Amino acid sequence: MRPFRGRHERDVSIDNALLAIERTLRERHETLGDVIDVWNQHAPPVVRDITGIAGLAQGTLTLTANSSSASYELSRVLRNGLERLLLDRFPSRVRRIKVRIGTSGG
């Protein structure tokens, strides 16, 4: 019982934080890796710089834009064929694409 009664040194290393970040990135890659690859291949560079992929949940791919003008530009690119390409490429995973204004996710 003596080891449990004494004072314990706090773990001040960043190992746990790094492991948590690594786990989050690995899960994101497993979930969105192929979607991100298609996005990077087909989205114009101007749009990729001001937007990002926030996530994929229940068939809805959520894209984020940095501002309302970025949201407009993203919506325009989606209407010009990128949305149909994403829906056709991932028919069982992506049923809908939603655009929101916020911090870019990727």
C-alpha cells in the first residue's frame, strides 16, 4: 500500500497529446482519405485554399468555407460538376453535400 500513499509525480510530457493527435488523424484518414484524394484532384486550387472538408457523417459530406465569398465560390464550383462527381464516385457513402462557413478543416 505504501506506493499508493506517496506523492506522485505528474506526467508533463506531451506523449499523450501526440498520441491523441495521431489517433485523430489516423481515424480521419481512414474515414475521409479517398474523399480527400478526389477533392484534391478535382477541386480548383483557388477553392482548395479557401475551403476544406470538415467531415462525413450519415451520408452528408460537410465542406467548410473561410468566408461567405468563399462559400459562394465553393457553391459555384459544386454546381459546375464537382458535386455530381463526388456523389457518383462515392454513392454508398456520400448522399448529400453541405457547405457551411467556418474554419477550414483540411
